[in-house]
Amino acid sequence: MHNSIVLVKQVPDTSNISGKVMKDDGTVNRSKLSAIFNFEDKVALEFALQIKDECGGKVTAVTMGPPRASDILRECLYMGADEAFLITDRKFAGADTLATSYVLAEAIKKIGSYSFIFAGRQAIDGDTAQVGPQTAEKLNIPQITYAEEIIGVSDDRVKVKKKIDGGFEILESRLPVMITVLKDAAQPRPFSAKRVMAYKGAKSLLELEKMAEGNSLLYVDKLVYEYKNRSLFIPTLTAEDLQIDFARCGVKGSPTKVYAIESVVLSGNDPERIENSRQGMNSLIDKLLEDRILG
Amino acid sequence: MDEFSNDIWVFIEQHGGKPADVSFELLSKGRKLADTMKCALKSVVIGDDVKSLAIETFRYGADESYVIDHHDLHHYATLPYSRILNELVDEHKPRVFLFGATIVGRDLAPRVASHTRSGLTADCTDLQISNVTYLGTEFKDLLLQIRPAFGGNIVATIIAPDTQTQMATVREGVMEMHPLPLPHAVKLVEIPYIPAEFDQLITIIEQHRQESKVNLKGAPIIVAGGYGMQTKEKFKLIQDLAHTLGGEVAGSRAAVDAGFILHERQVGQTGVTVRPKLYFAIGISGAIQHRAGMQEAKKIIAINTDPEAPIFDIAHYSIVGDAADVIPKFIDAYKSKLK
């Protein structure tokens, strides 16, 4: 039996970003971008599900993000996660990787015992690859980054193939361990139709609050009770629930600040046009020889 | 703050005693930053039998070197290496700590930043020292950490005004390496390593590493092809031209994804950064991610069928035409010149 925690992130689709989506403070106005499940985190979830298939245990997905991040938590449930936690609070907004790892580490301590923490190597919105190792350090557990394959799992150890510069390594780690995975490491399984039917109505606390808007608080409590009974409740943890140091969360707890943002502009260089002819080539080669670029 | 708190440190990555290029690139950059800040530049070398490597760092501008030399530290391993650095940073509190943005650097730096609660910026492409006014407060000599963000569409300058140690990982090949004629100073500080049980939680069962034979970074002439080359067959023209000129073959990410060329020859944001004397961009549209890896070439020749291709905006010479037509003409002309 091995329980796994999987760190997942909803990310803006960064394939097409303009200055219009940046806020004045240099952070991204995520509400203006379409949001997707960070692919490497899906691969991480697949790793956890494979370990569950083989050894038994529970798979718990965790995300820190705004309320709408519960979209990807539902996707985790569709793929096979047993439970999915939303870590959300206004106090967490604007967090850099250090503040994020603090909150995640505290949340993980609250969620319970585990043999594995899986995460994608990096998220496409920042490409930093920092949150996994930073979280592992805070939990005082070993880490294997850039994992390509789980070779074997025993009661207290795991053997992993990982990428290194110029090759690969096979490492054996004691459990628990943090493992961050590369995108080609596994093919995430498709949603199970049965699970989609079962969990499409799953809701976080914030979503239930929204449903109850205009009604009494008691009504939210009742909704939570009902959703819990039907296993459709996405547990939601706030800064208060985690009893953590607010000064280490969000913008306040983030040492790195965006000082300036510049859109990359084309240099507007005017190249010298060379005719596509023998003569053109001759003149080009002459110029290159003259400038001692060639020869 | 003690008297050492203004130092710039560079982590020297090594494999079997051979340093990673990026570490010496960082020393050369660190030297300039240290001169601006009027502070010391220190190298941190961890490994097995690495004293001579530590001494080599003086030739790239280090004033002092911390050496942690122990048989158990032969191969990079996250736990002992990060524990050593955590303790060193806790004790000496450098002002700046730089790492290469390699797999090792990106594995190691975040653990140290997490432990020491330092600001850490990943994958920088430039570093500067500047006085900064941020939210109405003035800060002297902050490290400006410049990196592409959001798929390369944006360049962000990151600062960490409130932490003692400003940490950054820096991409390989973007800083230039400058060996000095004479070593800067020679001061080795040996730090003992005391193995701990925690360090042994992970063991290396096997390691397979092959030094890449490709040296794009050092090549004076690079001939690069893109997706516009259409087929692997046609991509051979790129090799022909490179062969004729004595240059190296390279490709854009699209060419790698299409299987025309191996990843180790990819130029651009997710590949290698190069600055050759001459760069041919053939059938490469010039996406921002590619330009990031080659725009500092001394001369750029772009060949493309599309006269509107963005690559022409950074090229010095433009040839509108099909590679299958242009390349043989160029090769012919070149060969007859040499006669």
C-alpha cells in the first residue's frame, strides 16, 4: 500500500500571450487567458495511478490556485484520483515559488501520510521547476527530479530512472520521496466515462457557496454535508484552515518581485537583400570574405 | 550582517572533475558584477579530488574558493550537496549566489533557496547590478535577474529586494567566458564534509553519461535548417553547406520535432544558445524562441521562400528563395572562389 499526493496546477495557455494580459504590477491577469491542466502534472498523476494499480493505496491530487482551479481537480477525479484538495485563499495570490512551496508543504502535512509526492517537472507558465524541490526541502524528504520511469517499488524504496545532462541515472530512494516527472515519461490515461458521470458534479466549498448565494449560511453547511455524503465534495483549505504564517504566503511571502516587463519587439533590422542568382551569391561571398567572416 | 555578507558566489558544477562550461561563464559574469559591487567573487566547488578545479576558478576571476572535497561527493547527489550549501549560506550569507540552469543547477538551487528563504529566479539570460527604487523604497546594488517569460513573448526583470541572498540559475551559453592571463588570487578555503545518514537516503545504482561530441557553442560557422526544409532528404542540403564551409549543422525546434536533426543540435530557447561569426537560418521562420538562441551571431544570413518571414528582421543578409535552389548556387560560387 502506497499513498501518493500529486501536485497539479492550472496554467494559462502560454502559446499566445500579449502585453494586454499583464497587470500593472507585472503579474499575469490569468482571468484573461484560457486555463489548462499543466501537462506534466497529468503525467505525474498517471505515475501515481500506476503505483496505485500495482500496490494499492490512495491518490490525492492537490492544487493551490484560484477557485476556478477546481476544474482540473475534477479532471483528476475523472482520471482516477480518489480525492482532490483545493488550496485557495486571497492571501495566497501573487505567490512566487517560495511562498507556493510553503503553503503546499503545510497543506501536505495536513492531508496525511504518503509514500510519494508526484509533480510535473515544471509548469508552462513559469518554467521554473522550483516548486517541487522547494516543497521537498520544506518537508525534509529526498527528491528525484526529471524522472523518466519508475523501475520498481518495494515497501520502503523506489527505483527511478532519471534524466541527467548527457544521459540518465538509476537512483534508489527511501520513501517518502518527491518525484518530478518529464512529459514523455508516461501517457496520461483518458478520463473514464464512468468516472466523468460520477464526478462531473463534484464541487469545492467555494462553488457550493456560490450555489447558496443569497441563502443562509446554514444552507451551505447543508450542501457540504450532502456533497460529502455523495462523495462529490472537493475539500477546500484556506490560510486559516492551515493555521499558517500569513507573512510567508502570497505576495507578502514572496521574495522575488517583477520589477519590469517588456514585450519582445522585433529589432526592425533592414537586411541587405541578396539576389537569388549566381551573381548575388558571388557578391555575398565577397562581402563575407572582406569582413573576414569567411576564409 | 558580517563583513562577508556582500559576496557573489558561483556554484561550480563538475562531472568527474571536469567543470560545466556554464560555471566558468558565470564566473566571468560574476567578476564583472563583483567589480561593480566592489565585493569578492567566490567559487564553491563540491566533489571528489577537485582542488585543482578550485584553483582553475581563479583564472576566471574568483578571489576565493570554498572547496568541499570528499570521496562520497564524487557524483552529484541532491541531499549531500544541498545540505552542504544550506549550511554554507546560513553561515556566510552571500549577497548573490549563481548556478547554471542545468539539470543539476535546477535540482539543487531550489532546495537551497527554500531552506534559506532566498529569492530564486530560474533560467536567467542576463544579470545586472543596479540601484532600484521599488514601491517607493530605494535599494542599492540589487541584482537584476532578466529572463524570458511566457513562452519567450515577454522579458521580465526580477528583483529580490528584501532577502539577504539573491539567487539565480542562468542559462548555458548566454554569458561569455573570459579566461584571465593571470589568476586573480589564490585562496582556497577547505570546508570539511561530515557525512550524515540523511545524505544516504538516495543511492546511485547506475549512471550513463556521454560527453556530447557536438560543440555548437564553439563553432564559428553554423548552418541551421528549419521546418521549411520539408523533408529529411532535403535537410541534407544543410549538411552539404555546413560541410563545404567547415561549419556545424543545427536546427530549429520544429526541425528537431520533425525528426530532421537530433535535439543536441537544436538552437533556441529550449536548445543551445550560440554566438558564431556566421549563422545561416534556412527555412526557419524566426520564432522568438529560435531567435533567443542565435540573435547575437555576428552575421546572419536568412534564406526563406516567404519574404515576410520574421527571421528577416534580424538577418544581415536576406535571400528570398527555395533552399534547394539557393544552397547549390551558394556552394558552387564558394567553391569557385576558392580555386
